[in-house]
Amino acid sequence: MGVGMSLLISLAPAALRARMIATVIAAFSVVSIAGMPTMLFLSTHFGWYSATRLIGLLCLIALLLIAGFIPDAPRKISLNHR
């Protein structure tokens, strides 16, 4: 969540940051509430490996979507940490 939030803060327009951060936090809440029972159901009926395979597949899909939709932003390197 920390990496996602830092990307969001650095890449999002200032006017949309608060709304986008709220959306990310809400999504994590929904995933926590819906994800646990779903993984428990899959593990019970299809074996523990089915849940881990589904998580891996979803992470791969997310990686491809992130790589496709996050724009190439110029990197600003600051050596001043004051």
C-alpha cells in the first residue's frame, strides 16, 4: 500500500489526490472484507493451492495493467533532504 500511495501522490494531479487516496483506501477495505471469505471458500473446496494461484494470477494482471497505464514520469532526484 505504501508504494501505491507514494506513486499516487507523485503522479496524480493536486486536485484529484484526496479523492484518489480515498478510493485506494476504500479498495483495500473491500478486498480485505471480500477477499478472506473468497480465499477460504476456494481453499476449502479446491485445495490451498487454488487460492495462491488465484492471487498470483490477479497480481500478474495488476502488474500488466499498472505497466500499461502509469505514464512515464520524469524522475526528479533531489539530494537536498532539508
